[in-house]
Amino acid sequence: MRLHLVTHWRIELSVMRNLRTIATALCIAWALPSCTESREVPGSQPVLSPGHFAVSQEELAARVDGVPITLGDVRSIMSEHPEPLTSQQALEVAIRTELLAALAKKRGYESSDEAKSARRAAMARVLLERRIGEGLGPSDVPVEVVKNTYERQKERFVHGVQRRVAHILVRGKKDLDGARRLAEQIYAAAQGAGSLEAFEGVYEDFAAQNNKKGIKLETLLPFDKNSKNLVFEFVGATFAVPKVGMVSKPALTEFGYHVIFVIEELPAQNVSFEEARPKLEEALLPELKRRRARQLEHSLKKEGDVFIFEDVLPLLEATP
């Protein structure tokens, strides 16, 4: 039973009234493949709960009212959750979900439209995972796609010494002299900052004094002296700063005056395509899976008996 991720649920009437949440819980026990597959381990005695499937004792993590929760369920939650979970936290998610699903079924929500819709969506998701996800790996990403990505992002892999900076921008379109005076005050206040946190504190002080009008704080990705993504004056002022932890004098660009704080300096590197290829393939794999999924959906739509009632769609737009 692969359980969907349901976090911070409590069994209260206020939650149970939310049919969308309940539908999600219901579809867990029905739609996913492990609900119909035995996980018997050779040499072990399978456990068969009344009305449920056989699970080997070694695979059991918990049992809720006779329904087994397996180690596979827990692993699935840990791998799919957007935030890191311990095995104990993932198990609690599985238990809460099963309790909600059981109560929802008892109250008759099993046959609700939302539960049925959630079940179909879960089945479609499993199909894509089985048909596409499990059959593709990083090496399946076409080499020309990987090469094109490497060339587009070459500054990431081949560059000189880089600096990562934060800067306070004082815009001066209406009053350039006033912007310069404010930038000089910021520069004087930031002289002893020494850390990004202290530099941000300087910004907060001046932003509060000026109601955050015409003043902006921004942290940038690392860049080197040859960067084409930033204006020349800004790059020059950055690399004129003697060392990390210091600030630049106010530097004028087409955007206004900048006071630049150097956060860190990174060494030059020259990573070849072959060296970068494994990480690029890994990064590009999700897009390949999405593209294959769209191709499958397009093929099914083309081959299937699909008729869209176009005249009805405007009525949905008009519904409040």
C-alpha cells in the first residue's frame, strides 16, 4: 500500500468535513500498485490480514485495524516528501493517512465524486511511474540535449575566479545627487559590517528610514570578471573590493548607485563536457520523463474515443 503524503492531519470533525482531503486519503488504499501485490520474502511466513493482501513479516512496519503498513510504504513517503523525514515521521504520516481513510470509508465518502476522481488521478500517476519513470535513467537523455545544455550554461563549468556578492541599490532616476548622498551614507555605515547578516541589517535600517522607496537589497549568483550577465561597471566595482567581507565604494550604473558586499570568492575551474555530463543528465532526466508522458497522453488521446463539448466550456468560466 503506497501511501500518499498527508502531513499534520488530525482526526477532528473540522478536518473530516473537508471532502477533498478525505478523497485523497481514500484513493491511497485503492489506486496504488502495492495494494494488490504480495511482498512475500522467500523463507518467511506471509501475514494475511482479513480482507487484505499477504505481506511478509519482515516487510511489516505497522498494522492499523488489520491493515498492514509496509517498509515500502514508509520508504515511499520518505523519498517523495518535499522535506526530509525520519523513518518514524514517515511512519506517523502513513498511520494518520490510514486512520483517516478508514474513517472516511466508514462515513460513506468512499463513493463520493471527489474520492473517485482522486482514485483515477492516483491510478494515472502510477501508470506513468511504471510505464515511463521506471524505464528511464540518466543515460537515456539524448547526448545532443546534454551538449546543448552544457554550451548554454558553460559559464557554470568554465570560468575564472568568481565572487558572490550582495548589493544595496539606490535608484536615482529622479534625483541622482540624492541617490549618491544616500549611497555614501550606506557605504559609511556598512564599512565595518564584516558579514552578510550585518550588511543586511544596514539595509533594513536605511530601508526603514526611507519607507523602502528607491532602495533595494539583492544577493547574486557567483560571477567572474568576464561575466556577460551584469553591467561592466558593476563587475568592475565588485573585483575592485580588496577582499571578502568588505564593501565597495558607491558604484554608478544605469540602474543607480550600488554598495556591494563581497560574500565569498570561488576558485577558477575548467570542467569538461565529459566531466559535467553525469550531473547534467541527472538534472535533465525529469524533463525527459515529462516529455515522454506528454507523448503517451497525446497518443492515447489520438487513439481513444475523445469528444469535447466545446459549447459547454464557456459555462464553466461563467460559474462564480
